[in-house]
Amino acid sequence: MAQQSNERSGSPSSKGFDPTPIEGSGQGIQGLAPTTGSSSSGSQAGSAAATARSFIDQAKQTAGQAYEAVTDTAASKLDEKKATVSEGLSSVADSIRQVGDNVQPDNPLTEYAASYSRTAAEKVEQVANYFERTDVRGMARDIEDYARLNPAVVIAAAFGIGVLAARFFKSSKPDRFTGAEFGNVPRNTSPGSNQF
């Protein structure tokens, strides 16, 4: 019992913590002061907590600024590339339109081909105009909106892209079982041969 009263009295020999917050700090649990008996150690702990909090706030602010700078740089680079893509799509649309205009509608098949080429040219032109007038962040919002409205299409597309990527990576690996990674190692092509 005497030991408990020594710990609560704040004697220098106690090594526990007093669970009461520091006076006037209003910081709850972060403002716990060690029970060393001096009021200056409580103010030192409060100032240390305030300093740590200011460092954390400054780090958050710096990280936020760095993130904004990186996203702005990436968006500007993508905007530059977007203009090139838009110009390329416009020239493709013009080429498709010329093909449709040059087809002689002698029979129904060529008439349908001319009609479809004009329709395709219009669709490509619409995509080119979309790239031209929409910024990168707007495109990202449009993609998110489409994904929310059509999750099955997005999942199917992701699956298809994954399958194509797997096929690509599988075809680009060297054949492990032929010794291709070690140079030209002859294969055992004849039955009964002792060659490895």
C-alpha cells in the first residue's frame, strides 16, 4: 500500500506514468506526463508532443505538394501525347472517309462498304474530337463513370488483357528445357543416344 502511495505521489523513485492529462494541454492520452515529480518535465513532454505534431503536419504538407507536382507533370505530359493521338486519329478518319468516297457504288456490296467506311470515319473522328477537347483528368473521370455503370464489361476487359499479357510473356521466355539460356546445347534427337 505504501508503495502505491509513493507511485501516486510523484516521488522521483517511481517509474510509472500518471494517467491524468497534462494541465491545460487538452490533449487527452497524448498528453500523459511521466510521474517524476517536477512540473517542468510535464511542460517538456507537452512541448515535445507539439514539436512532433508540427513535424508530422509539415511532412504531410510536403508529401501533398510533391504528389500534386508529380500528378501535374504527368498530366501535362499526357496532354502533349494526347494532342499527337488526336491528330493521328483525325488523319486516319480522313483516310477512311476517302476510301469510302472512292468506292464506286456499282452493286449493293460496294454500296454497303462505302456506307460502313463513312460510318467508321465518323466514329474515329468523334474519338479524335473527344481526345482533343477533354483533358486527362476528365478522361479518368469518364473511365471511372463507365466502370461504375458497366462493371462486367470492365472485368471482362481486364481478364482479356491479362490473358493476352500472359501469352505475351509466355512466348517471350526462353525455353527452359532446351538449354537455350546456356547457349546451343544439342538435343537428344535419336533413340538410344547417350547424349544429354
